[in-house]
Amino acid sequence: MKPLSRKQIAWRAAQDIVDGSYVNLGIGLPTAVAAFIPADREVLFHSENGVLGFGPKLASEPDDPEMINAGKEQISLLPGGCFFTHTDSFVMIRGGHLDVALLGAFEVSETGDLANWTTDNLEVPPGVGGAMDLAVGAGSIRVLMEHNARDGSPRLKKFCRYPLTAAGVVKRVYTNLAVLDVTPDGLEVCEMVPGMNLKELQALTEPVLRLSEDYKELRVPDLE
């Protein structure tokens, strides 16, 4: 069994974004999704610092060092892309104009509670950002994260231990081991990496898991 790399998690999440979607990419792992949208789909990416219609992160220094996303990473601007004030950006978020928000998380509960703005590590400052607005303003909240923390503890919890960003908002979770849906009956495993079974995944997860009716292996291209 080989866990997915961060690029592979981003690739898998990108495949579920439908043509014509307006999508916010949260700071961290979600920003990599812009590089993996299928060529036959038009997706308009939104960044809370006031950009709509940007493309993948740049590998080299840009002509304009102020061309950045909310995580201060260098981005490219696609034809038709535009800039606007921070205030207008949040009008879009709070007005329900975004179809999807892809966010990172420290923890997600079995009922879709999201905890992604602070931990109990006093050496790391809290990062509220726009996540609380996105969590209630975007049409669908999907989380990209490692399945377990560095100490091996589960990030998928029965109840979040860290302060909540929002309650009951997460619909789907992409990890380095699986794709899971949050359902009224708990967490449902849609896909797992080849070589892993439900018993092994359960041992790394706090809530009770069950396989979806259309379960399949989680297969991604080699992006190491």
C-alpha cells in the first residue's frame, strides 16, 4: 500500500470539479488543484485576496511579484481573469456565488464539522482568514488533508477536538489514503488506495466507516 503524494491528492480532487464551476482554493494543499483541471473543463478559480480566473502556480519568478493568491504564492492569470477589492471578494463568498470551496483542515468530524483555523500549539499563530465565511457561503465544502497527523493520530474524528470553523459543512474529504463522503449515516468510503482494505483504514480513523455502494480503488497518475 502506497499513500498518495500531495500532488496526487490535489489531482484526485480536481477530477470532481465540474465544467463551469466557480471554485475557491484554500491556503496550502488546495492551491495545487489548479494545475490538474482536465483540459476540456473551464473552471474559474477564486482567491479571497481579490482574484478571479487564475491558473496554476508559477514555477519561476513572475513579471509581477504582486500576482499572488491568498497564500502569497505566485499564480498565473488566465484570459478573462480579473482583480477586485477584498471587500468585493467577500461579497462573492457571502453572497453564495461560489459553487465549491476546497479547504485544508486539522480535523473533520463524522458529521462534517470543520476545524481548520487553530490548534493547541501555542507556537503556531491562529489563521482564521476567510475559512469561516467560505464554510457557510460556498455551495459545497470539500477538504484535502493527510489522513493522520504527524504523531499518527486520526484527523477524521467522531468529534473535533480543536475549535470549530463551522459545524456540519463538509461534504467530501480527500486524503492520502481515501476519498470519503459525509452522509447522514456517517462516513462512507468511496475510494481507497490500492492494497488497503477497510479494516486497515478503520484502524487509522476514529469514526466507524462503511463502504459506499459504488466503491472503487483510488487510482491516480504518477505525479511524484
